[in-house]
Amino acid sequence: MYGAFLSWLLFFFLLIGLVCLIVYQLICLADLEFDYINPYDSARRINSVVLPEFVTQGVLSVLFLITGHWFMFLLCIPYLYYNVRIYTRKQHFVDITEIFNMLNWEKKLRLIKLAYAIILLCLTLFWMIYSVLEDDE
């Protein structure tokens, strides 16, 4: 009865986790920009959450595919493709020596990822509410 609701609830919490990881990276970059943290610590903190971000997004995409939510899976493909592409090219970590030169690019990249994740979060919230209302009828 509430199987669809529970799956959407799982997707919702995975997306909340993804948003938190991206916001954490943005906070580290902002701290670096305002000189609250040194480049080594900032790069170390960001690099420690890059792989969990990729895994969370990959698991979310696979779960959308397995549960048959094709539209949501198709929306996840560009983000998944980008993550796989930079991972295979070994460009997924922030370089300590280039972090100041790439600071604006890294912030823009994370803001785009954040906007993408928030759009997915809103759609997931919509479908979660829709599944509850559909089950009540």
C-alpha cells in the first residue's frame, strides 16, 4: 500500500544527503576564498566527500532505474555521465596547488550541481506527495 511512498521517501533522503555533501563542499570553498582555512585543509575536506557524493548519486540513479521511475532516471543521466567522465579521467579531486586558480570554476560547478540536486529534490517531493494522495483514493 505504501510501497511507492517508501521508495520516494528513500529517494528524498538520498537527495537530502547529496545536497548536504554539495553544500559542505561549497562551504569549504567559501572558507578558502575568505581565508578562514588553508588550501591543504580545504582540498582535503572537499576530496574526502567527492567519492561519497559520486556513490550517492550513482545509487540514486540505479534505484530510479530498478524501481521503474524512467523520467527521474533520465533526469539523472547527465549528472551521472559527468561524474563518471571526470572520475575516469582522474579529474574528480581538487588539486591543492591549483585550488586558488580554479576557485571560481569549482564554486560554479558545485552551484550547478546544487541546483540540479534541488530540482530533483523538488520533483521527488512532488511524486512522494502524489503517491500518498493516490494511495488514499
